Amino acid sequence: MKRLIISFLLLNLGGFMDAAGFYFFFAPNQIAPGGITGLSLLINNFFPWLPLGVLVLFLSIILLVVGFLLIGSVFGLKTIYCSVTIPLYILAMEKLIPLSQPLSDDILIQLVFGVFISGVGLAILFNQNASSGGTDILARILNKYYQLDLGKALLLIDFSISILAGFVFGIEKGMYSLLGVILYGFTIDYIIEGFSINQNVTIITPYSHQVREFIIKNLERGATIYTARGAYSGNEHDVVVTIVSRREFIRLRNYIKELDPHAFIAVQAIHKVLGEGFTPLD
């Protein structure tokens, strides 16, 4: 119960920070660094009478429905929850703290603060095996129907929104938006994955078959299983070895914790992994 409460609080904290970064720093300066919030900001320029929170909520619901229809129920309850609560936070901020102008005249410093606050919020969501939904759903659709890598698909969508911002708000705001996309990538990667550090995970549990299935089907990673004999007990055990990102390790750890609280897990940081599923050899 305690773990559920903490997870719930962290989801709300991450969602609130994502909403605050957008509302206080991006929206007043017409900076659209990708995402569903950036797309809503562009639409709001043509329909200024529509509150941003309403637009974000409307687009989030549409994308969730389209996602369910085209790629099935691959979205967890946490992502659905965040897809609804983030626009509600934005709507509440619009009502309680209306802004008539940017917080300062320095757009660059506001961009940095916005990316940092929102990026930390998104990192918290990712750490809880959730996301803000939105353009993540579009990226999954492109991945399914055009075999485009998820990371590249998301980057393509965010860059497209930023380029549109240049046409709608002017070239200067467009360049700030593009800079925001780049800074977002560095910020979230640094917090979640730490300069592309992956985890070499060794797992010993009687439920090795279930762990293997989770790694292959849910994480879409490979694994190696070999039999080893314990030095003390003399008993043979299946040993599962896999390499995953930090974000994936969190999901794997949580799964094993629920499956077998007494499992043995050894983790080693790896600074570079080359090959299928990771950095290409070339």
C-alpha cells in the first residue's frame, strides 16, 4: 500500500512539473519544443479562446483513442492517468495563476528553466514506468506501420512541431523551439540513462522462465540463460543474464520484486554496448 501511495505521489509530482514547465516558461514565450503541449500551443494561436489545458486534454484523449484502435491496449494505466492529469494541471494553472506576459524578457533563461523543470518531471514519470502519452502514441504508430525506431520517430515528430512553430510564431521562436527539443533530449537522457549507461543484469530465481518471457516480450530485449552450481549449497540454478537501459531495468526490477522477492539480482553499469538493439557497429 505504501509503495502505491509513493508511486501515486511521484506520478502527480512528475505531471505537475511537466505542466508547470510548459505553462510558466514555454507558453508565454510561444516556445513549442515538441510534444502534445507544443502542438496545443500552435493550435491555440489560431483559436485563442480555447484554454491550453482544454486543448491538451482534447488532443490527449484523441491520441489515446487512436492508439487503442491502431496499436491496441499497449498503454498502462499510469500513462492514461498522466495523459489526463497533466492537461488538468495546466487548466488549473490557467484559472488560478493567469499570466498576461512572460516572467522575464530573457527568453533563453526561461527556455532553460522550462526544459529543466519539465524534463525532470518527465524523468520522474519514466522512472515510474509511465509517460505523458501524447506524441509517444504517434511514435508507436509510426513504429508499427513504418518500422521506424521509436526514438527516431519521436524525434521526428518533435522536430516537425518545432519547425511548424517557426512558421506560426516566427523564425526566432522556431529556433528556440528546436533548441528546446535538443535540450530536452540531453536533460532526460542525463537523468534517466546517464550518458547512455546500460545495465548488465544477472538474475538467479526459480522463476527464470517467467523472467525470460518478460525480458523478451515486454522489454523487447535478448537474454542468455545458463546453468550454474552454487558453491555453498551445491544445487544447480538457472542464471539469466541480460543488458538493458536504466529505464528498462526499473521495469525489470519491479517485475522480479513482485514475482520473487527473494531473487538474487546483480547489476553492473556498462558504458557502451554495440550491436542489435543498441548502438550500431558502424
